[in-house]
Amino acid sequence: SGLLLAHRLLAAGASVSLLEGRADPRATSAFEGRAYALGLGLRGRAAIRTVDEALWRAVAVRGFASDRFTLHLGPKLKADLRTPGDSNAEPSILLYQSDLCAAMLDELLRRHGDDRLSVEFDASVTACDALHGAVSYTDADANCRAASADLVAGCDGVNSVVRRGIAAAASAFRSETTPLPGNLKVVRLDSMPAALNPDAVSVVPGVPVSAFVEPTR
């Protein structure tokens, strides 16, 4: 969402500074074995295409196109929730978040790699006064830095420092965080299990463990 917003703002003539708490997604394997593939369907495609069709093509080519979704209810019982030809909808694109960000970042730098765009990685935001556009953060060398802007957008997830800053400054702002039950473990397989369609997203319910199996590029 931060990269998408940057594309829109830069295209409109604004200057943008991106502060990313993690490493450059194009140059790290830190999430190997941890990340699972995202499914970009109708809403994801529509959001990216608000920039243009070329950006969507740059993202889609890095993923795996699938228009099959199968629910496995037993060794010989399955239900196809989506199959090719069910509708005129495009296939979903399955790709890792790091690959999605890398594609959008490459396009951002190719189109707007000038003095109106700055990008910092390993930049951990520590405090934010969003009402006055002031941000404090620690850079990759552990130096304390400050930045200011007309608009601060907190695209920084469930533990958002920006959201906490807004909540602290604006009494009318309400924010609630609720932990989800259960645990998630990501397993990378060399190939799709033989019992599953290699082109399909498969759900295999079980007790106490269920599996959500996705093909990737």
C-alpha cells in the first residue's frame, strides 16, 4: 500500500520519502521459508491498475496464475470452488510479498528515480506526530534521524507506530487490536503433493492442523 501510494503521489507531481523497516526486498532472502504467497484477485488487480496497466503487468509476470480453488474433504472427496471457465474473471496471481514489493519498487525507481523520490531501508520509525508531519526514526547505521512532510501515511502493519501516534494526538480516533486464534507455520515444498492438482490452490481441512497449499512460480 505504501508503494502504491508512492506511485500515485509521484505521478501527481509530489515528492515522496519512503521509510522501510526491513531490508531491500530485491536483495534479501530473509523471508525464505517464512513468507507465504499472496493471492492477487479482483481487488488487488484493480488497486494496482489505478496506476496503469504496465505496473500490473510488471507485477503479474513475477507470480503464478491460477484459476483453480479446490476444497479437499477426504481421500476421495473434493469440491472445486473455482475452475477455469467459471466466469470471465482473470486468474488470481500468487506471489510472495517480497516479489510484489520488488516489482513495484523497480517500477517506482525506473519511472521516478529523481530528486523527488528517496527510499531508505532498515529505517525503523520510533515516533510519529502525524498531525504535524513529524517522524523520528533510526537509520541503517543506528543513527537517530528526523523527517517532516505535509502528509504522513502509516503503511506499517498491525503494530503501526503511525497509528499509535494518531491515537495519542487525536482523542476522537479509535483503534482496537485483536489477536487471532491459532498459529501459522509456513512450509516450502519442492513440488506439489501428488494427490493435489499442481495448478490449484488447495485447502485440506484437518484436526488440529489444516493445510492451505499454493503453487508458486
